[in-house]
Amino acid sequence: MSSMSSGKATGRYIVRAVDPARLSEFVQNLRPDSGIELLDLIGPPGAQHTAVLAMASDTAKALELHFSTSNQFTIEPDRPLSLFGGA
């Protein structure tokens, strides 16, 4: 995913999982010192499929690289939505 900028800037990222159980396991294994903050989980209770995380862009790039080998997760920047592309 080339749209992520490199560096230490912190941003919001969306992580989606093919299997909700894998996402739950990933979230439970986040350490407080990892530099990754869980902001929200999206999906039905007990079967969330998407996590919104805050982390440095270099951490997001490292996760993207790690995820690319398993095809179990996708990661992308969390961008604001707008109606019909307006500001």
C-alpha cells in the first residue's frame, strides 16, 4: 500500500480481518508499549471485523508488510468520509 507516508507521524488506520476471531486475537495481543492504540472496533458484538487504530506511520508500514504474507488482514489509512466528494 503505497499511500502511507513514512516517518514517525501518528495517524489513524483501519485494520480489517477475513476472520473476526483473528482480529480479536490481534487486538488482545496488543501491548501497551507497542505504540498502537485501539480506538474502536466495528462489527457485531463478539464478531468485530474491523479495528480503528492509532499508530506511527512507520509502525503501520511494518504491519502492512507483516500482513501481506498472511492475507488475513488488510490495513489502510482511516480517511474522513464526505458526501459526494464534497468538503
